[in-house]
Amino acid sequence: MRDFDWGKTRRLAGGRVLREWELVATDKEIEIVPGVKFSAWTYNGRVPGPTLRAREGDLLRIHFANAGTHPHTIHFHGIHPAVMDGTPGIGEEIGGGLIDVGEKFTYEFDAQPFGLHLYHCHASPLAGHIAKGLYGMFIVDPPQGRPHADELVMVQNAFDTNFNDDNEVYAVNTVAFHFMYRPVRVKRGELVRIYLVNIVELDPINSFHIHGNFFHRFPTGTLLSPTEYTDTVIQGQGQRDVLELRFPHTGKYMFHAHKSEFAALGWMGFFEVVE
């Protein structure tokens, strides 16, 4: 939840920063409820994949290797050349497009615009590759940065455990009910920033609701001024929001999907506010 991968960096001639990552697609069995396993497709052995982070204007290189059992890609949300889009059939002249099993490709583009973005596999069937776990968060900070805060990553996801095109498990960051038993500890009065992404397949919308508080909402994180002050946000698949709030009181405060079915099937947790 507080794990950000800034990549390996070096400064180029002229002072620009180059950031590099290695992402590997692998098949792996993961735990989505204590004692319940799911045969996932992963980036770097985890679902969601690593949270990649950069600053606007950095040059980014993502070295991708497909060590799975199916062809895959990485499609990054943001602004970049078409040949770096991770779309099957585009960029094949330079080795891109659909990356076959055992093959490699390096994506290279500028970090722009600043905001909260997403990356995921774009191989067909798209819904199947996303539902199996091939996705992650991609944050581009504004050049001047954001105010200091306790920053949290929340990826809303779900799992179709019996492959009937209907999700049986819902969560934030993969493990259902995890934050009910291990609350997210934050400090009273400290600025908390939540990077919230919805990547749930098979359901048209998802939501985030917090008890006993309100937050400022920055849609897609591409503006430095909030557009709304509320306690609930609705997201379609692929939609992102940066949320900022402070807790004026100590105690436990629930957060969950404001759709009862999703909450009952795992998408709920607690903040524990301490001095």
C-alpha cells in the first residue's frame, strides 16, 4: 500500500533523468482470501503489479519480458508514440505489439502528463487478461511535486474464481477483508493522500466510501486543485482519482465499496487513526 517503485535512475547529458524498470509476465498462484488460491497472470509475481513512479518530463524505459504461457503486452495510459502503446498489431516493425512467450521488448517514452495512470495487458481477450491480474498503477508527479503526505495505493480489483463471468471475490489490493483485520494506520491531523484506481472486470462501476470524514477529489490527478469535496466517489473501469483528507479524530473508520454486494464479498476495511 505504501510501496512505490521509482526505478533505477541516472542523469543524462543535459540533466534529464532516465528511469528504468524490468517487468516480467509470469503465471503464479496467489492468495485472494485466506486459504483461497487463484491462478493469476502477473507482472513481477504480484497482483497488482509494482506501482511505477516518476516525475513529469523524465525519460522512461520499461524492459518487458514475457515468461508466461500466453502472449502479452503492457499498455500504459498517458501520452506516448503509437509504437510504444502496447497494442497488438501496432509497433511490430520494431519488435513491439504482441509479445510472444519467451520474447522481450523495451517501451520508451516521456513521463507525461502528470497524474495518476494505469498500465495493463492489452492482448485479446482483453477482459480475460485483465481479470487474471495483469495490471498496475503508474504515477507521474508534477514537476514541483505535491504537498508532503502519507501516501497510499488502493487498487480496486476482483476475481472470478469459478470462471462463470461473474466475480466472487472483491478487494482493494487483492486480498479480501485484509484491512478489516489489519487496519491502515494513519496519524490524526496528518495529510493522507490516496491513489485510487478501479480495474474490476465484469462489473460496470465500483465505488469508494469513507465513514466519518470527507475528502478532496482530484480526478486522474492531472489538476492541482480539487474539483469536489465528498465522502463517496464512483469509478468506471480504468478510472482514477487522487483523494486527500485529514482525520480530526482518533479511532477506527471504515472504508468500503458503497455497493453492498462488493463490500460483503471482501471490499471493506478500516483506517485506524492514532496520535
